[in-house]
Amino acid sequence: MKNLAIIIIIISWMFGLTGDELVQKMDDRITPKDSKVDMVMTLTNKKGKTRESSLRSTTKDDGAKQIIWFLSPADDKGVSFLKIEHDDKDDEMRMWLPAFKKIRRISASKRSDSFMGSDMSYEDMSTRQSNEFKFKIIGSEFFKDASCYLLESKPKEHIRTEYGHHITWVDSTLFVPLKEESYDKMGKIIKEKYFIYTVINKYQILTEIKVTNIQKNHSTTLKFNNIELDRGVKDSYFHERYLKRLPK
Amino acid sequence: MTHKLKRWALNQALEHSRRTVLLTLFITVIIGSGVRFIFLDDNIMNMLPKDIDSRRIWDEVIEDFKYTDFMFIAFGNSGGNILNSEALSFAWELSEKFDDIPHVDEVISISTLNRMDSDDGFLEVGDLMPHKNMTEEEVASLSDYLKSNSNISSRILSKDADYINIILRPKSDHDFPGMVAAVSNITASYQNQYEFHFGGQPHLTGAIPALIKTETQQLMLLGLFIMAAILLINLRSLPAVGMVLSVIFLSALSMMGFMGWVYHFTQTSRFTFSMVNTSMPIVLLTIANSDGVHILSRFFREARKHKDVKKALTMTMNQLMLPIFLTSITTTAAFLTMVSSPIATMTGYGATIGFGILWAWILSSTYLPAVIHLKKWNMQNTAISKPSILENLIHRFGRSILEYPKRILATGVVIVVVSSIGIWFINVEVNIINLFKPGNEIRESTLFLDREMAGSMNLIVKVEGDLKDPEVLNKMVDIQNYISKFPTVNTTFSIADVIKEMHKSIMDNDPKFETIPETRGKINNLFTMYSMSGDPDDFEALVNYEYETGLITAMMQSVSTKEIVIMADQIKAYIEEMGSEKFITETSGMMMFLKDFTNLVVQSSINSIILSIVIILFIAWIFFRHWKFGLLSVIPLTSAVILNFGLMGWFGVDLSHFTALLTSIIIGVGVDFAIHYISEFIHYSKNGIGTDEISRQVVDDVGYPILLDVFSNMGFGALIASSLIPLVHMGGLMVFAMISTSLGTLTILASVMEINKQNLYKTGNA
């Protein structure tokens, strides 16, 4: 199996698979139209203390539209968050604060801002576009028995980012990232990310993400359960009136 | 035993002079070669003990949160408006550069802080400065925001908005000198653009060692020059001065080498060369100088009498071997009492200087007589044939003192008793700002930060309770309001401020909602909302992970330890009065620790001084073979100690850890004179000089080297010219110790012995 993978990589190289082409293949991967998942997010600080939250999320269009409801801890229950990404204008983000009985629009003006207090930033969660990054395959390596391309992504000069570059271990047959290291502009590693998938209805679906901020010694683990796919969620579902209703 | 040793040493010096000189030089070089292993430790924080309660509390706060004391860098130009795009761009650039310093954990500045805006139901947590080069509109918006958010602007902007304050939070206290040097390197090239002011405890502790080193080196060289000049004027022989100085340098070399070797073999931090150790060479110079001065001046007197080098040298060494040995071991013993100091490096200090003193004794007993013997002396030379001005002076001085011994004694006792009353007025207090003379750059910068910015130091109140409970948070606000009323406090901040700001923002910036929300649910909603765009570390310095412990930080002007204690006590009383069933508080910070540390050092220094006096008493008792001489030997020293502390009380000089420590160090310099005096008295009582003449003869013989020693060491009074008060104190105390112990010997001790000479003559003769 390993030999076969190596042969595939060598053949790919012979036929000159470029970084951009690899990224294209990753983008072309078939994904569900929408999904509903329950998540458990565990934050661990440098002293080993943890904070756990459980959330329910419904997404559409590869996460471009998303609603998240907080289920626990009790203090957070009922808080919900709506995000709609736009290509031509700033993303729309709203939050339902049940204690205030108010919906508030919020903004993360910096892509490096943390998402929900986790070690993932908005930048980490967004797809890297070829007009913003230079992609290059810099080698191949096995990661947990899977043959991988080592994809280097360097931001173009006009991009405002906290990162200097990323190296991603991309499964050479499934074209999904299995591991990623993100470095700062001085070349020091900032974050390490690990991705675990399972196959549901022919899709490669993420079941766990672990992100460690090496410099801050803080980590976030996100585990996905009760995954339901292609439920036919309509666009109108991503509206603030649904924020106030916790779905079953 | 001592006679055998004395004979052997004298025999080596006189019969094998060349071999003795070469051998002592060779051994000194071997010991001195350890200098290369000396480990310089510039960080004052490493000297401070970790087992004091207030230090433990402070360390816990740092462990739970972050380092609590900041370094401040203010830049701008007086009277100008700093809120312009050029200055803001510079603040951005500086902040980025400071952030790259490895010692810096966090940069708090106009370019790193967040703002919360609310408009038409839109809440934004964004940067105060969204980018480096701001447009005029953005600058105006920033300016307006800061005007309406004084809790933010008070930390990063001067009162007249003409300076920007950049606050650096160190990662730890491991290398403040390195951090200060890195900041200085960054700001050096911009000094012509803006006026810079630096402050804060990390800056003070980081900058002081380098300043002390530089000023000590310069003033010590000046002191040495003055010492050499005074020796030359009085000894009137260049080779003689060279001989005294060679003993001094060889002793200092071996002392430093010893320290290096011990560190090399043990790697113990007790033998690192810290800021305190910079005083070691000065202290040893004065002690080694004393040995050389006594031997050479005595040699000249004996040579004048006997016109024969060997005989004069034999007479000199026969008479001085014992007192020099005694002064060496008593001074070493006095320094060894420092092992009880709460400052770890003082153990190394005491042991190292003790070794230096003993090596100075070996050199004075072997190398120096051998060198004197090797030199071809011209007996007709005025240095030998005629007494010096100082010698004539002491002759006249001695006669007048011994004429009225009772009056002299009574005057001395009255002075000591009156000054002793001052001990009750001694004020144990440290104000860091007072370590620098007015006009010193650090002092002026600190005063500027105190006057124009948020201040240069802080006080921490740790609050333990449910920090999402509105009642607890409201009490935190009350405590902050109470602390803010102290005139020395410029601003306070805590998690309660952030909650109030979030509350106002979510309620469409309505100022009436700049309060703690009334329910826990609302508070929690605010935190959750903030987490959607804020960094998880944003509150790390304000509240712990579980929201169970928070800090109230009061940024304030530089005050003394006494004032901080009064403030802490009043805060405690206020909290108790307001009722605090749901939370507990503790006051902490560098100043609280410094207060305890100062008390501890003062206590241990006083113990060390008392122990030194007792040890000296017993050593003198044993070697002079009678308790009376033991008691007499400590009279000048005890009088000097009483005078020192008494006058400090009368003249309002605060007793700080510096002054206490320096007193215990420098007092060791002044133990010699009495021993020389008593030793000479016993010598003459055994050698047939009658009771009528004995005191005059002793004053003539001992008075001159004592005065020459005192005068030559006055050179180190040059330290008084330093801009650093610890060095001024050191110079002042050195001069004071020299004058008080020499005068104590030549007046009080001389009078006591003159009055009791019949009795003491018999005792000495026995």
C-alpha cells in the first residue's frame, strides 16, 4: 500500500502536480450541501486547566452560512451565533444574547482574531485562495500511514496575516489536510493542527480537530458528534429569528 | 604557636626575601587566575529571597496571572499633540519592535489595545489602531474614543495628550538588565525625534546595576588616585607607596580569583558577582591599605631609631605581626557573620572578602617585609630621617588629649549618649526614587511618569470569589473607587472595568450602562460575546481561567514602603468594613515584598553587627588574655555603631536595606584601630615603659598609622559625588566609619586607658 502511494506521488511529480493544482483538487472534493453537528469544544490552558462547551451547529455551503447554539455550560445556554460570509462585502455576524434579550451584530475586523475564545482564528477557518497565497509542494511524507504531499502556503505581500507560512500534510489520495503547521513571520512555529475524518455518505467528514498554540501553550479540541448531512436546509434558515430557537 | 609562626614568617621574609616574594606572587597569580570563572549576575531580583510570605503571595499572583510590574516608555514632545498620524505610526513601529524583545511578554500600547464600539445594534471589538498609517479621520475617531474612555487613555496617554505611554509586561524577572538594554537599543536612534522617559520597577532594577558599575569604577579610580597621593605626601617615598599599593592589588586579585574558583567548583549562586559585590574591592582596599600603612610607617620610625633595615624590620614585624593577625581575623569574623543575611549572595560576599583579608594578612606578613628587605634604603632620606607632618600633628594631638583624659572621655560619652537617643527616631523606610539624586535621569523620568502619566509603580489587590457574581464585581468597583481616592494613585483597572465597558457598548454606548449588569446571566453573555472576536488571552492578566481569582491593579506614583503599608492597611480596613463574605482579598506587589524584605535585611544587619562586636570581644579577650582588653577593643566600634544609627535618627536619614547592609559591611573596616592601640599598650607595658609615658608613647606610635590610614582612605569619600544614593551612602559611611572609629580609639579608648592605666599596666604586664 505504502509502495503504491509512493508510486502515485512520484507519478504526480513526473506529471508535474503543482501546488495550485493540489489546492484545486482539495477544493474540488465533494462535500455535503449542508450539515448539522453537535460539537464539544475543550480549551486547555498552559496550566492544564480546561473549559468545556457543547454546541450545536448547522452549516451550509462549506461553512459559508452557519448557526451555532450554545448548549452548555449552563451560563452560556441559549447564546447563539449566526455567520454569513460574503465575497463582495464584510462577513455578517450576529449574536443572540438571551440575558439581554438582544441580538447584536459583531465584527471580527482582524482575521487573526480568535474564534469563540479558541485557538482557531477566523483566518484558520477560512479557505486559502490562490490570489492570496503562493502554493508549492515541497516534498512528501507519511503521516499516520497515509502518504501525504507537503504543501507550503505563503501569503502574498498584500495580505495582512499573523503567519509567515504554513506547511500542510495533504492526503495524496483523499486530498484532505491531516496535519498543518503554521509559522510566524520570524519562522517560529505558532500552531499545530491535526484533523481526523470519517466517511459518511461517501463524504470525508471532520470528526475532530486539535489546534495547539505552541507559543502560548494553549490548545483547543473540537469533537463532532451526531452528524447529519444533506438535510436540505434552506438559505432562509440562516436568519436571526432562528437564533432565538434552540433546535432539537 | 603564634611565636613560632611569627619567627618562621620573619625568617622567610628576611633570610629568603627573593624566594618569599616570588612564591607569594606565584600563589597569588594561581589564585587570581580564578577571576576568569567569575559569574556576573546583574539581576537584582536574583538576590532577593523567595521564602518571605509577601514574596510567596506575589509569586502566586505571577504564577496565576502574569508578571505584575511593568516597564513604562513614554515618548512625545511637551506641549504638542501626540495624537497625529506620524506619532501613531511611530508608536505602532516601536510597539512591534518591543514585542520582538525576547524578555517581553506583552506590549500594552495604543497600537495593541482594543476598542469596543456600538452603533445601531452593531457591536465591534476592534483595534484602537486598525493599521499603522492612519488617516486623519481615523485619528480623529481614535482621539474621540480616548476622550470618552478615560480608563484606557489614562494608561496610554499623558494628561495633556502630548506623550504616548507604551507599557511592557516582562515574561519574568530573570533578566531585567537585558530587557532594559534591548529597549535602550531600540529607542536610541529616535532620541532626536522625541523626548523619551523610562520608568517602572523592571527599568529601575534593570538599569541600576550598570549605573552602579560605571560610577563605582570611575569613583574608585579617583579614590585610588587620592589614596596614592595622600600616602605619597606622608610617606614621602614612591617605592613605599608602590609597596602598599602592591599589597592592595595582590589581595584584591586573590579575593576575586577565590570567588571565581569557588563558583567554578560549586556553581552556587551564593558566589555570583552581583550588584552588592561591587563594593567588595573598595572594602578590601581600605583593609589591605591599613596593614601596609601600619607596617611601612612603623618601619620608617624604627629605621629612624636604629639606622638598620634588618633590625628596623625585625622590630616592626615583631610588634605588628600579632595586631595585624588579630585585626585580620576579627575583621574576617565580622564579615563571616553575613552568612545569616537573607540575601544569598551575602554569604559569598562575607566568605570572599574574608579570604581577601586573610590573604592581605599573609602578604603583609611575608611578601611586604621581604620586599622592604630587598629594597636598598637610604637612611638619610627625609622619608626615614624626619617625621612627616601627620606624625608631628598626632604627637601634639596626643599630648593634648592625654592632658585632660576625664574631660575628653566625658565629652565622648555625652556625644555617644546624646546621639544614641536618635536611635528611637530611626525610620525604616525605602522609597526607590530616593536611590537617585535630584537631576538623575532615572529619577526625573520616574517623576515625569508619576506626574504626567499613569505612574511608575503599582499595587495589586488579589480578589478571590465568584467573579461572574454581580455583587462581587460591584464590590470590586467600590474597592477601585476607594483606592482611586488616594492622591498617589493615578488609575486602577480590573476585569470589572472591562465588564462595565462591554455593558455600555452592548447598550448602544449609553453612559448610564457603564455599570456591572444586574444578573450573572448578563455578565456571562458579555464574556461569551467578547470571546467571539477577542483573544482568549485578553483577560489573562485580569482574571484566572475559572473566573475565581481576579486582580485590581492600582497604577501609582513612586511611594515609600511605609506609605504603601499605610495604604494597604487602609484598603484592608475599608474592605472589612464594607463586608466581604463572598470574597477574600490580599494586597501584593513588589512594594509589599520590598517592605518585608527591608525589615528583614535591617534586622539581620543589626544582628550581624551585634554578633560581630561579640566575636571581636571574645577574640581580643583570648589573644590579649584578659577580658578587660576584650571589652576595651570593642569600645570605639560600639561607639561608632551607636553614633551611626543615632545620627541617622537625628538627621532623618531613612534606614533602608541598603544603609543597614552597608553599615554592617563598613563597620568591619573600623575594627582595626583599637586592636593596634591595645596591642601597643600591652607591648610597652611588658617592655618597661613607665605608666607616666605609656599612653603618650602608644599614641605616638599608633596614632600616626591610624591617621594615615584614615586620611588615605578618605579618597573613597569620592563616592559621595555619585548620582546614586547607595554609592553616596557607601562613601559617606566609609568616611564616617573611618573617622568615628579612629577618633573613638584616639579619644574615648585612649582616655579610658589613660584613666585606668595603673590597673591595665599590671594586667598587660602580667
